[in-house]
Amino acid sequence: MKLPRDISGTELAKGLERLGYQITRQTGSHLRLTSGSPIEHHITIPAHDPLKVGTLAAILTDVAAHEKMSRDDLIRELWG
């Protein structure tokens, strides 16, 4: 599935909140999200608008690996 090209960092963070991630802190223009299920997982997302495609791809790949799903399934769950 094709990556969205117009997603901001804050929109991505809101989407990941549906998967159990919570914003734990913000330093400058970067958000730190943490998921506690079943083991703790941390990701850092730049709060830029829009996110660069490579940055978005890397974040989604990392989250998909932690959630044990494919990146395409994660994209469908986040943005239908």
C-alpha cells in the first residue's frame, strides 16, 4: 500500500494513540511516544508538517515490527 504524502507528525501521533501509544514527552519539535503492551516500546516522531516519506516509512516499519504486523496492515489500520 502506498504511503500517504501529507501526514504531519502530530497526525501520526494521534493515529498511533489508537494502537496504545501515548505521548510521554516533547523536546523541541520531536514527540516521544511509548507503548506499554506487552513490552515497552519507544518511538520518536518529528512534529513536522508534512513528514518526509523516508522518515514516515522508517517509523511505520518500526511500529509494525513491534506490533507483529505488516506495514501495509498498519497503514490500513491507521488511515483505512
